[in-house]
Amino acid sequence: MPDEVRENALRILMAVYDHVEGRVGVAVVLQSVVQNDENINLSYHGPEYNEAVEYLIEEGALEEDERYRNVAAGVQPGGGLYYNMSRRGSEMLREAGFVE
């Protein structure tokens, strides 16, 4: 995994973590979280964003929130509106030294 993709992914994950105050399984509108975080300078649905979100999904750090699957869905990684951070997401942030 290229360092840039991992760094972008960790910034996205940290924004979600901050938004949900570290709670696992809380649905967030991923697009809104990314667009409103001043530490993320990625265009929503741009290639860097897509690669980072795809990486987080593959790692099991972000999961599409099944409770809202019928509300909205997309065809790109992160194309669905509602996602939640899994326990793996918290672990990744701890491993990277972002949280305790």
C-alpha cells in the first residue's frame, strides 16, 4: 500500500473517530465528515479519496451501515452515504499512534 494512500486513509478514519467521539458502530454520512474536516484536503470521489476509502473498507476499518443501506447507495468506494467505524478502525488508529 503506498504511503500516501495509507496517510489519506488514516486522516479520513481520524475524522470519523473525532466525529463519533471514538464510538464504534455509529452511522455517519462519510461525505459530510470528509468535507467538513479541515485536516482532509481530498476531493470527495476524487481518485485519492476513492483509494483511501477502498483501503479502509478492505481493512475492515469502515463498514457500510446496513441499517441505512436502502436509504442511499453508490457505486464507488464510499459511494454509500452511511458508514460506521469498526473496532478494526480504532485498532488502526492506535497502531498508527493517532489515539491511545
